[in-house]
Amino acid sequence: DKILKEILLSEVLIHNDGKYIFAYKYMFYFFTAQYLADKISKPKIRTLISKMASKPHNDNYSNILMFLSYLSKDPIIIESLLNAASLLFPNEQPIQLDDDIHVLNSIYNDMPKLVLNYINVEDARENHLKDKDDVEAQTVKNEEIDDCIDFDDELSIVDKITDSIKLAEIIGQVVKKSYASLEGEDKLNLVENTYLLLLKPLGLLLRFIMKNPEKMANEISKIMKTQPMYDIKDREIVEAYAIAHLSRVCSILTYTFISRVSQFVGSEDLLVTYEKLLKKNNSTAYRLVDAVIKVDHFTKFPIAILRRLNKELEHNPLAKNVLSQTVRKFLYMFEIEDVRYKQQICQEFGIEMLEMRKIEHISKDKKGER
């Protein structure tokens, strides 16, 4: 009783409706993972870990596995994750972003240039972190800890895509935590599976759109015609806007999935692994992933790589737009004092830079104030 009182006073546990529950979800995840790590040699525990890895849509399972990857280096964790990855979209080919998207590139109209709006670099970073915090807070807000329930019903496509994303995140945590101690082949397999877990569902979505892009654009135009901002008499203009919207959706979708790969498994310490993957698969998708990782995580801005890739993508407008989005994000997040150099980068990658002098002036003023 004395120990229980101390635990309650420390707010590790709370007493609620006749039950004791953890006050915070992360405590539940940590202590459960600690128990599994202590008992990991037992067959029942190893079976449970494999089962958890196969059901990352269960938030409890996925978060416990993340903590477990920090607490134990037992091979069963990697084996379970790789096995689970092989079972997701087994018949789906990862998108290459080459000839396999020629349908999308054929309808990819001239879209408005990406715009680098007026915003101070420090403000951009703060907004980026705030957005991430808001997403995380919304995820856990007002949640109570449920039992780890098994969901045996057949998963929907959306559930499977969610599984792929969550599993990629877990594998990325394992790689970045243990990259120094991982064998080269294990490291390569883990990083490659992270790529595949995002590029397979992206391929699924883009191929769905490519089955009948005109029909999807027509549905978009129907919605647009109900909006007062569009004159229903200008049918051709509305249809052109619909195609442009569809093109932009595909571009943003592609950038989002590729950025997730960078977020999950990006690290300058894994340069050799990325080089091996590019030798194994030199598709546009892999080259874009490699470029985004180097922009997001490497110390030096890889301008030579970006310029070469931008030139090679001259006839691949969708992929070229994804590369431009990557460069624009960098310009928001990092200061470049040489205005002419920044203008040159924007021009090369199809980015319109607004109120440049005003931006630089305000940025210097703020820097001087500190």
C-alpha cells in the first residue's frame, strides 16, 4: 500500500473508476516495452513482438515497438519488422516516377510557379515546429489508454497505407538509433524497406488516378462549377483549372510521400547506404528521395546534385515540380545571405521570389536586434 501511494502521488498511475491506469500514454508504452525487453528471450514474448509488428495500425503496438527498439537490440525486432514490411502490398510495384507516370506527365499543364513568400527564416522554422507539435498534440488529446485489441477484420486500403507509413517510421527509428552497430546488409535492407513502404502506396494512389485522369478531372470540374468564383459559361477554362488541380494534387502527394522517407530514415551518417541503394535502383523516385534527404539532413546544400537532377527531369514535369518544392522548403528554412545566389536558385528551379529586398531587409533587422 505504501508503494502504491507513492506511485499515485508521483502521478505515474491514477485511480479512475476502480482501476489503476497510467497517467500518460508514453509511460504505458515505455513500461510495457521494458517488460518485453526483459523477457525477450521467451518464445511467447517473441511471438507477441512479431504479432505487434504485423499490426502497426494499432497505436499501442506501434508506439510500444518504437520504445522497444530503443531498449533492446535483439534480432527478433528487425526480423519482425522486415517480415511485416514484406507482407504489405506484396503485389504492388513501387513507383519509379519514370515512364510509369507518362499519363500524368501528358496531362501536366503549365502550373503557376511555386512562390517563395515573404517570411523570415526563423519564423518559418518556428511555424514548422508548431505544425508538428499541433499534429502530435491532436493525436493524443483526450485519449485514454485502451487494451491492445487485435483487429482481425480485413484492412481497407487506407488502413494498409497507414500501416506502411507507421511501419516505415518504426524502421527508421531503429536504423537511426543503431546505425553504427548494424551490419551493412541489415542496414541496407532496413533503409530500402523504408523507401518501399512509402513508394509502394504512392504507386498505388498514382496508378489509381492514371486509370482515368479525365474522369477525375471531370469530377473536380463539377465541384468547381458549383463555386461562385467560376463562371459556368467558361467551360474550357473550368476544365483547364480542373486538370491543373489534379496535376497539383499528384505533385503534392508525391512530395509528401518522398518527404516522409527523408523524415523517417534521413541522416548524413547513412551516406554509404544511400549510395548503395542508388547503384541498385537508379530510378527517378530513388534519386528524388536521395536529393530530398541530402537537402533535409546534410550539412552542405547539395546544389550540384540538384542542378544535375533538375536538368535530367526537363521532360518529367511532375518529378521536376517535386524537386522544386524541395528547394523551396530549404529556402524557407535556411538563410542564404547572397541575394543574387538565392535569386539564381529560384530562377533555375522555377520558383517566383516575392519582395526579395523587403525580406532581406527585415531579416537583417531582426538579426541585428539579437
